[in-house]
Amino acid sequence: MDLRIFTEPQQGATYDTLLTVAKATEELGFDAFFRSDHYLKMGSGDGLPGPTDAWITLAGLARETKRIRLGTLMTAGTFRLPGVLAIQVAQVDQMSGGRVELGLGSGWFEEEHKAYGIPFPKEKMARLEEQLEIVIGLWATGTGQTYDFHGTYYDLTRSPALPKPAQPKVPVLIGGHGAVRTPRLAARYADEFNMPFASVEDSERQFGRVRAAAQEAGRDPGALVYSNALVACVGKDEQEIARRAAAIGREPDELRANGLAGTPAEVVDKIGRYAEAGARRIYLQILDLSDLDHLELISSQVQSQLG
């Protein structure tokens, strides 16, 4: 079971804070550092000092880290034209020496689009499908060849399809709860399917839908990685669990029900249940980025117990 660190910087984090967490992620033996792609805070809190851009952040981290994978859960398709996104991700992949992964979603948070003047189209899923085809198609085009795409929303003519990523194939992540279209997109385009903030039972059901869609598409369902994203709140005892829950404005009982919370033994047990449902990777949503002791505890007493 891979454990990855997943951050939500729109809630309030500087680049320097993210760099500190990314370096701790690497030093403590976690597999990857991922971040959300949002420009507006959600819920309570002031969000200060304001948002950081996902791919600018990852470009910086690419030069400051050596081992960990770097990526997004999820890049919003509404924020970037697919041709531009392909260039950005390929460049950051080169900057990292081939450690980048692209999580790509349709975009959903209408308020942040209003706040920063970003168009919020109605047909987001149809656009997402074209975006996936374009980004992957540009990377797959041979050097010296050109790429054309004529769709409903995007039109590319004689694109040189440059630059190329450092990796032969940048892993693409698709995720979500949708029962029909999301599994179909994952079956066609994804290297990894991520189920965000869901129960063991809902995850197993959705993984089953993705497997069925892959089989229907003529693809080996086992070729995809299946993963979960879950909030983490781990403590040595009840007092520490309560302190960490209070720091993120949550209650221990609610976190135990809806995330990976409790003592290390409790969390290891629950991760085991997600593994039985088919998960091979967990993204630990870390909301208090100042608490590096939290990461150390998870590394030493949770990660160390996972095969």
C-alpha cells in the first residue's frame, strides 16, 4: 500500500510552507506529494495569504526534491486550455526528472470561477473528455510529427506536439463518484482511478464499476491503480487525536467515521479494509500543514506497518 501526502493549499499556505511539507514527505519515506488545484478557500478560515497555483508550485518543488512523485488531485479542466496544460505538465516532468503525475477533472467549484473571472461552462464532462484525448494525444505524437484534433470544444491544427515529458508515459489520474460516465472515462484514459472521501463500501462499488467499464472497453481492469483520498487525523492517544481534530475544525468521531482517524493501530486497520476493497494507494489529506509531527507519527507508526 502506497501512502501519499495530499494538501489543500487554498485553505491557506505559502509556497515555503508547501516546500517544507514536501521535503518532510520525502525525508519520511512517503511515496508522493500531491496538492489540490483551487483558487478559493472552502468553509471557515480566512485562506490567508491567498492561493498558490498548482503547476507553478509543482515546478518549484520539482527542483527542490529528488525522489517523491508530484501531482494534482485534481487539476481543474476549466482552468487551462488542454494544449497549454500539456506543455506545462511536460515541462514540470522534465524539471523533476520524470516524477510527475496528472490528475485531471472537470472543475466543479463555481464560486472560485466567479471570484477570478474564469468561465464555468455547463458541458464540463464533455469538455473533459476532449481535454484528456488532446493532452494524451499530444504527448503520444512522435517527435517530428504533428497532431490534429477537431472536436466540439477544441480545435488543434498541425500542432508540433512539443515539448515531450521526460517519462515515456505520464500517469493520468481520473476520479469521482459518478456511476456511468466517470468509470467510462477512467477505463479509456486513466492509469489510476481515485475515489475521493468515500466509505469502504462506496469505494468497492465504484472500483467495481471502473473494472467493469475497463473490461467492456477491452482493457485489463488490473492495469489500473485503484486509490482513495481520505482526511488523516492520527494521534498517539485520545488527547492528541482531539487536539489534531480541533486544529482543523473537526470532531474525532466524525473523522473516525469519514476518514483515517484515531490511533495508529486504528488507522492501520481501516487502511486494511480499503485494501480489501481494492485500493492499492491512499492519499492522506493533511489539513494542518504546520504539524510536521503528524507526518512523522504516520510514517513511523502507520506506514511502517503496511506491506
